[in-house]
Amino acid sequence: MRKTAYKKTAYKHLLLISLFYALTLISSPVSANEKKEGGGEGASSVAALEPFTVNLSSFDRYLQISITLQLGNPEMAEKIKAKMPLVRHSMIMLLSGKESADIQNASGKHELINEIKEKINHVLEVKEHDGVTDVYLVNFVIQ
């Protein structure tokens, strides 16, 4: 009986992961949209990263997360595209080192947002006001 329940659970996880990757292939890795903030002279843009699915540090759960970055400088979208392997690597290392209990509540998510900003700005070699100024969690699922 346990083997049957395990097989059903494993099959469901495999199906969900397959569906997720199929949807990921359809979407583009980074899209940037310029927008004026407050009608001022400075333009900012947003960049949507491809979704991430990582095992959390305890290996009994995984995190599926979609992130959109608010950029302080429209040219940062191109810099992110150019450094995408480094951006994805740093995100995978950061996310896979987390415990599910640490990121389930609001304060844990706020801390994660700050860590994401710091990591990506470090990869881009820029200060926060020029690089990633905010991080929006578009999708956040722990299973």
C-alpha cells in the first residue's frame, strides 16, 4: 500500500514539473518594458525572469517561484540578458539554500526579496539605485 501511495505522489510531482517546464519553454527568458515613473525625466523598466524550480535545503520540499525585477535604469535589462547564466546561478544557489519554514511567512519573503536584490546587483556590479531597485514575487509555491 505504501508503494502505491508513493508512486501516485511521485507521478503527480513528475506531472506538475513536466507541465511547469513545458510552460517555461513557451515564455521568454527576460522581457523588459520601459515605463515613465510619475511623468518625470527618469525612465525605469521591469524585467521578468524565467521561473525557477529548486529543491529547498531539506530536500523534502521544492520551491517554484516567478520573479519580476524593477530596474532603476532601462539599460539594466540588456545587462541582465548578457549575464543571465550568472544571474540564474546566483538565484539557484540562494533559493536552494533556504528552508521552507524560513520563507513561508511575510517577513521571510521580505528578507528573501532583499537577498535577491543584493545578489543580482552584485552579479551586475551596480549599486541598488542603478540596478535592481525592487523584486516582485509573481508566483511563489512551496510543495
